[in-house]
Amino acid sequence: MGINFNELKHKAQDVLTKNSDKIEQGLDKASGMAKSRFGKQSSKIDSATEKAKKFLHKNTGGGTGGQPGGQPPPSGPQA
């Protein structure tokens, strides 16, 4: 009897997808609190927040309207 990591991954992606808006709001709130405390580092805080949001969208398929499985919807002109 072992750990099914694939099942855990799918459960985590499901939770991220269902709660991506709340998670993004939490990231924004945490970013604001960090900037109020460490204002001199605001560019680094913004960078870390954007990386976290990109990770979130990558793992939720781009949020609402995205494709499950971590594939963002195609962008730009289609040939």
C-alpha cells in the first residue's frame, strides 16, 4: 500500500481550480500587507506575487474558461 501521487496531484489541481479566485485574492492581500511592512522591497514583492499568480493559473488551466490539466487557452493569432 503506497501513496498515489497522481491522485494527490489531481486533487490539488481540483482544489486550485475551484478556489483560484479566493487564492488570488489572498495573494493580493498578503502582497499588500508585505508591502506595508517592507515598502523598500515592493518590486520584489510584486515580482513574487506575479510568479505565484502565474503558477496558480498554470496549474488551474488559466482560471475560469481555461482548459483543465494545466494547459492555458491558446493566445494570439491562430494560423
